[in-house]
Amino acid sequence: GEDVEQSLFLSVREGDSSVINCTYTDSSSTYLYWYKQEPGAGLQLLTYIFSNMDMKQDQRLTVLLNKKDKHLSLRIADTQTGDSAIYFCAERRDSNYQLIWGAGTKLIIKP
Amino acid sequence: KAGVTQTPRYLIKTRGQQVTLSCSPISGHRSVSWYQQTPGQGLQFLFEYFSETQRNKGNFPGRFSGRQFSNSRSEMNVSTLELGDSALYLCASSYSPGTGTTDTQYFGPGTRLTVL
């Protein structure tokens, strides 16, 4: 498809792991990104992964990449209330350097 | 390094007016991208400027325009404002050395435009 797809909402209990999924469009995209947006703020880069990697871990964050299925996921371990935000995935198309964005997944933390 | 700055942070205009928003990228960054974010439409790409030239353009009407100066600072202009232009306008900068390298975009806090 033409769009980067994400679920709109994810609800998890505090302390559990959150897994946010994304399906991107172009198998030749070399970089894939995860951004976080807190209410009233701009987007903050969380992490990125290069297309020749399957996994990248950074503290509580784990990114998994399945190039065959064009599937990207972000796992947040031990989810905290401060993780409440909208999470955007994006792919970079090397043909024109443009980033293509998903609609964002709102992560809701239940006490 | 200072981050991406956008001015003004908040703006209230009336229909039919025009508005200019400003973005100062991170020092050394050559690419500036503009986005419109609304609750209904999500994050919509407006355009990207690189070395004073528009490199990419989204699907917005000609009322939306931009430019980039030699110091990489960028402005976007919206003429003949409509109620539907009320949104958070985000600017992002990146170094943009070319293909094969990470070209992470760093975002400013945004300008909240309200059209009455």
C-alpha cells in the first residue's frame, strides 16, 4: 500500500510491556524511525534502525524489523506513566529523502 | 547545540488573513521540513527545503508556500487563511548529507495556529 500503517490506540497496564506495530510501504527504505510526541509538544526521536539490522535495543526500547513483511515494531519494557504519548513510525525513502509517516499510536497506561 | 526553534509559538488569526511562521534549524543542518498536524488528519507533510531549494512537496494548495534562506532558516506562509488551517505546524531539520546515511529529523516545538 501507499500508507505507513499503525493502530491508533494501545492500552497497557503500568509495568507491562508495550508493543507498538507498524507496517511500512517500501522495502528499499534504508532507515526506519520511531518518534514520541507528548501532549502539546513536538516530536522527539526515540530510536531508528538501519534496514540491514533485525533488532536494535536501547535501554527499555527494543526495535524489531522484518524486512520481508515490511513490519516494524517498538517494544517498551516496564511501561511507565511517563510513556503515555503518541508514537509515530516513519520510513525514509532514498529516492527523494522524504520521510513517510504513520498516523501515530496513542499509548494509554492503565494503573 | 541549540535545538530547532519556531516562532511564534501561538498565533490567532481571522479568516482571509495571511500568516508567516519561522523556523531556525539546528546549526549545521541544511534541510528543513514543514508539517501540519491536526487531530483529524494526523501529521501531513507540507514541503522540504534543502540548500534554499524546495526538494519535496506534499499535497497542499498553493496558499501554502515556503522558502529557505542562505543560513538555512526557513519560513512558511499561508495566505487567505481558512478555518481548516487551524493546526499545529511543525518544523524539522536534518543534516541531509545524502543517501546511505541516517538523516534524522529533529523537530521544533511547533506553532499553534488558530483561525477564527
